[in-house]
Amino acid sequence: MIKRRKYTKKYCRYCESKVDVIDYKDVKALKHSLSERYKIMPRRLTGNCKRHQDMATAAIKKSRHAAFIPYVVDTKKVSDTPYQRF
């Protein structure tokens, strides 16, 4: 028999803190929904509910358009913060 791993249930971070609106200017709050290469992470990995995942996705897209978050990160040099210039 194959034993299956039991994972703990992931809870929505925004529901726990009772957030109504996710602001696109708050980059620190949006980093929870981004990977190390600043791609949008899916719900199954972040644990966000549908409502807050849609709000986070729209906020990330707005902040990319306003240049708070970069669209593309260099794949050869992945850094903690891509805002650091050489």
C-alpha cells in the first residue's frame, strides 16, 4: 500500500487579517503572492481564497504597470530584491 502524505490545510492570509481591499502600492503585502522570480503564484500554493486571489492578481498587474514590481527578472542572476541596481 502506498501511504499518502497528509498536508495541512492552507488558510487565506487575507481572510485571517480581515482585509477588504488589497492595495497595489503595498509591495510588501503582495510579495506573499509572488515567486522568487516575481511570477504570480497560484491559489493552491499560496492558500488564498478565490476572492482574495483575484484581488491580489489585479493588484500585482496594476503595480507592474506602475513599475512598482518588475515584469521580467534576469534568469541568470536571481536576487532577493530586483530593485537593487548594479
